[in-house]
Amino acid sequence: MDYDIIVVGAGASGLMSAIAAGRLGKKVLVIDQKDKAGKKILATGNGKCNFTNLYQAPDCYRSDDSAFAMKVLSCFNVDRTIEFFEELGIYPKERNGYLYPNSEQAASVVQVLLLECKRLGVHFIFEETVMKIIKPHYTLITLDKENGKEKKYYGKKLILATGGCASPKLGSDGSGYNLAKSLGHTILKPLPALVSLRSPDKFCKTASGVRTMAKVEAYGNHKLLDREEGEIIFTDYGISGIPIMQLSRFVAKALDQGQKVYLKLDLLTKASYEEILSMLQNRWNQNKNKTMEELLIGLLNNKLAYVLIKEASLDPIKPGKEISIKEIKLLANKIKSFQVNIKATNPFDNAQVSAGGVSTKEINEKTMESKLSKNLYLCGELVDVDGTCGGYNLQWAWSSGYLAGISAAKP
Ligand SMILES: Cc1cc2nc3c(=O)[nH]c(=O)nc-3n(C[C@H](O)[C@H](O)[C@H](O)COP(=O)(O)OP(=O)(O)OC[C@H]3O[C@@H](n4cnc5c(N)ncnc54)[C@H](O)[C@@H]3O)c2cc1C
């Protein structure tokens, strides 16, 4: 059968593009290699789907061309996204600007998208992997997972919405990069983003399970990459938490370039170095029987306090009478500036998103059409745009998918 538009990928951007094109009366086919649509959407926001955010700014979207995402977003912004989902039945629930469906079920988002696709007569093929694309009138060759046979589909226009390679078990296994490459596109090296970081430092294991507020600065070759603040979590393998995930894109890039990467943690953000020093001195003067470790009781988590003392090369059980002011200063310094070395990010399996992808230089930001291959459109995570935590990756998928869909539907 011949279709006006074939969409490869039934994820957030693919479903959105199919709806946008279907609403303009086009005959649309969506092909996906998984057994159902929107598998990744179901995993978003811990199953609650943080589908967008009221706060939008350029630094929420990262790319080699930082202006590209905002241009695309201006064509289908957050207000239009909320309106779009409200029309489909998603009543938004807001928490600090983060929007979720009121049902707090990611499944609701997938359901309304599929109901709309059904209303518009969008066709779906599941469990077939698009292996090859032949131009000019697009011929797609798929591999049927059930019987291992090749099949062919024809579409006047093609939308690639295959995602990147983060969380490949949800469908996005990176095969979309090869398809885009076969059509002439440049792929900026995909790297895991919104992911936890691995450290060679043994103290991470000792502090494993400790959650604490911190200001975090990431450095590559002693140059500040970026900074974040929020709750961090020490783990057996390293360090996690929202600020760490936000920084991970820059860390991944620096590591890929062979830089020495480390984090500097400020573990008591509300007090200055001088305030901490005087606090520790007061505790020390009040009771000289307290050991080094006991000086920190009630100030920091005891596991973390132990780690800081050890990392300052101090003795946790040294009695107060033998402690020197130099040692108290060393401790205060560790609390304000604690270094965690980073050797790697966690792999794509654990990443929420991929940084890198199809170069935006090769895509028209007004249409999402390829500048290299006529009637080919690219959208979603496949493209070199990744958002920070907070609903920005889905917003990018909705905006770029919508623009690709309406543009492909135009004569
Ligand atoms: C655990 C987790 C939680 C997240 N939480 C949030 C959140 O709360 N808010 C937020 O904004 N973002 C979140 N994200 C990120 C967000 O889900 C993704 O950026 C977004 O869903 C990407 O949409 P997409 O359409 O580009 O790609 P995908 O959703 O990955 O869809 C791509 C589809 O293409 C199919 N496909 C790929 N290659 C082929 C091929 N060759 N042939 C046929 N089919 C193919 C795949 O099977 C897949 O269904 C989260 C991600 C993860 C993993």
C-alpha cells in the first residue's frame, strides 16, 4: 500500500507527527519495532509522565546549536502543548512548574494519543524494524520480527522519529542513526545524558545510600563545566541525583575528550566556610572530650561525616584534646569543597536521554525537513537536542514532532 507519509517510530515525537499530519487529511503509516506504541512514554516521570514544564528558557535545551531548539519550540510552544493535551483529555497537574496528567499515569498520555490516531485513521505496524530506506519515492524495507521476512512499504514522505539510543530496551536502539546516516546525514557522537556518574573513589561505597543537599560543580581539566544544586545520592558505583543527572551531559562530553573530570561538592550550602569553622570551633570548645567524628554529629549524615574525616586524612576517633585548629580548618574545608573523581557515566541502558544525534545544521528549523534529502523529516531525540530534567525532552519531542507532521502534510 502507498502512504502519503510514513513515520518510523511510535514514540512521543512519532505519535505527535502522525496526529499532526493525520489532522491535515493525510494517509499515515507508523512503523515501530516494539510490540506497542509509546513504551518510553510509559516509563517517564516514574510512570507519571512529566510531559512539559511551564518554565521554558534556552538553557533547558542543549545542542551544538543552542538556538535551534527554541526556534522549533516557538512553532509549538508549551501553551499549545497544554492546549493540545487538554483537548485530548489530559487535565494537567502542576508541581513547581512541572506538568503531569492529573491521573498521574503516563499510560493516560499514551492512551489519548492512540485514541486520536485511531480517530484519524492512522495505520500502525508493530514488531518490524526498518532496516533500509531507498529514495527518491521512499521505499522502506523492514524485517518482520515474528517470521524474519523482509517487507516493503512506500511513502511519498518520510518522518524519522526513531529516538536515540538511551534505554534501548524501550525500543530506541540507535538504529535510527544508521538510517539517517544512509540518507546522507551527519551524526554527532551520541553520549549518555541524564544519567548517574561512576567514580573510582572507594568512599562512594562507604557513603552509599546517603542523600544530602549539595551545590555541585563539575570540572573538566580543572575548567568549570557547569554547576547545579539539589539532592545528591551516593551509590555503590558513584553518585546520582537530579543535579548529577543535569551535569552528566557535560561530564560525558569531557570524558569522551579524555579530560580529567571531577565534581566539587559543597555539602553545607547554607553556611559559609567561616560560619562552619566557627560552628566546629564552638562544638570543640564546649566539650573537649568529643572525638573528631562526634564533632560532626547532627551536622552531617554520620556515614558522610566519617568519609569527610578520612578524606581529610584525619583520625575519626582522635579525642578533642589532641585535635588542632589546623585539623578543624581541614574539616571545614572538606565540607565546603569535597572532590569526587569521575571515571565514566553509567551506560545508555541507564540513561534517560542521548546527547548528540543528527546535526541540526542539516535540518530546516521552520519545517524539520532535511536539507539533504527532500521529503525527509527528522524529529525527537534522534536530532541533536537534549533537554534537562523537568519535562523538556518530551516538550522537544512534541514540538519537533508536531512541526515535522504539519510540514510533511503540506503539498
Ligand atoms: C526512564 C525514563 C524517564 C524519562 N522521563 C522523562 C520525563 O518525565 N519527562 C521528559 O520530558 N522526558 C523524560 N524522558 C525522556 C523522554 O522520554 C524521551 O526523550 C522521549 O520519549 C523521546 O521521544 P522520541 O519519540 O524521540 O523517541 P522514543 O520515545 O525513544 O521512540 C522511538 C521509537 O522508535 C522505534 N524505533 C527505533 N528504531 C526503529 C527502527 N529501526 N525501526 C522501527 N522502529 C524503530 C522505537 O521502538 C521507539 O518506539 C525519560 C526517559 C527515560 C528513559
